[in-house]
Amino acid sequence: MMRGRLWKIGDRLFDLSRQGLIMGVLNVTPDSFSDGGNFFDLKNAVEHGLRMAAEGAHIVDVGGESTRPGAEAVTVEEELRRVIPVIEELRRGSEAMISIDTSKAEVARAAIRAGASIVNDVTGGRGDGEMMPLIAETKSAFIIMHMQGTPQTMQIAPQYTNVVSEISDFFRQQQARALVYNIDTMAIAFDPGIGFGKTLEHNLELLAQLERLRVCDRPIVIGVSRKSFLGKLINSAQISDRLAPAVALTSLLRARGADVLRVHDVKENAHALKITEAILQRTK
């Protein structure tokens, strides 16, 4: 097994070398790429979040702004309207940790007040100059994700000289920035942003070399669930056909060093993770 790798979330400390975490995706949006509109109203969103927690999600990741390729930005007011009531209800109804998927500090602050303990920022702290000070002030856990460009531009023509080295360097730079703001290193995790300004080849290279992305033994968050590169690899346009490949990657990537798996289909991926860890715990 991997040596101890700790992630501080609020007042809790998780040893991710012993147990990986499943993060369930809850899109409270009308236009997300895989489930846009399914959970746009409060009742459906809360029911789905509670269902994911019951099925094994350690974290429910609530987002109110689609980041699919070409997605348009929404206002702070609209994003708040979408996510805050959902977070409040989830906090009342579940012990699962709640993450807010946002790049806006004002939304993150309101979400933390409502019960979120993790901020998952697709811009890695670059989108809003107030985000890192907020993380430090609230002592929240912080997922720093890499994205080349913006959702509007990221898949037009992504280019890298060396995708693994460049993203690893980005993680180091953002960690250094976080430390300037007195963010607790133990609260930081990194996400290479599969599909966010990456070609199929970039995605595969990153997944093949996860440990080269590791910075200061911080956790690695991976989200491949339902993404288009899976469809390209299996030559299918049906999103439902991406479930089995995503579950296979949950097992493979956990064995290769992933610590948090961000998924839409919680039950299947939680089962895959449990079986994988039963085997990993018996390896020397």
C-alpha cells in the first residue's frame, strides 16, 4: 500500500493511503454535459445528493455552473440561488461531506456558511483573487484543478510541450501561492483536470503518469466519469456506454495512486473501490 497520505477537511484528518474517497457529482444546472436539467430543481437535487451519500459517496460535490466545453458563465446571484438551498438541505439530511464546485469566492463563502467544507475550484484559485484568502480564513479544504483556457475556449486547440511536467509545475506554483496566503498545506489536494483543455492523448498521458503529478505528497483527485474521451476510446456516442470504462478506471487509478474519485454513478464506483482496496491492503 501507499505510505500515509493525509488530507485535512475541516476538523477531520483522512489517511487516503488507507481509504480512497468517492466524490459524487451533483450538478444543479440546466446544461451540464451528462445530466443537465436532471437535478435542477431543489427536491430532485436534494434527493439525488442523499441517494449518493447512501450509496457510498464520502463527499457530495455541488455545482451550480456548468463547466462543459463551450458553457456560458452564470452570475453570482444565479449560482447562489441554485446551490445554497441544496447545500442547506443536504447538511440537514446527511453526514456526508459537502464540496462546493465553484470558482467564485462569494459563492464559496455562502456555501461554507451553509455547510460545505471543501472548495473545488476548476481554475485552481486563479479565477477570483479573493478565493485563496477565503480558503485560509475559513480553514476549508481546497481542490486546486488545472484547466487550460476557459470552458468557452479550453477544447478549441489545447497544446502543451510536456503535459505532465507543465501541470506538475502548475500545481507547485499554486501551492506556493496558497502558502503565501497561509492556507494549510494539509488541506490542499490537486486535480489535473482530465478533459479541461486536454486532447485524448493528453488525458491518457496524465492518467498513465499520475505519480509524476504528485506534489508534496498531496492527494490527487481524478474525474473521468462520463467524459467524452471514454466514448472516443470505445467508439460510442452513448453516455451510458461510458459507465463500465469509468468503473474500470476507478480501480486502475486507485491502484496507480488516485486518492479521490469524482464520479456520477456512485454505487458502481464505490463497489469497485471497495474491492480494489480489499486487494491493495494485502499487497506489500
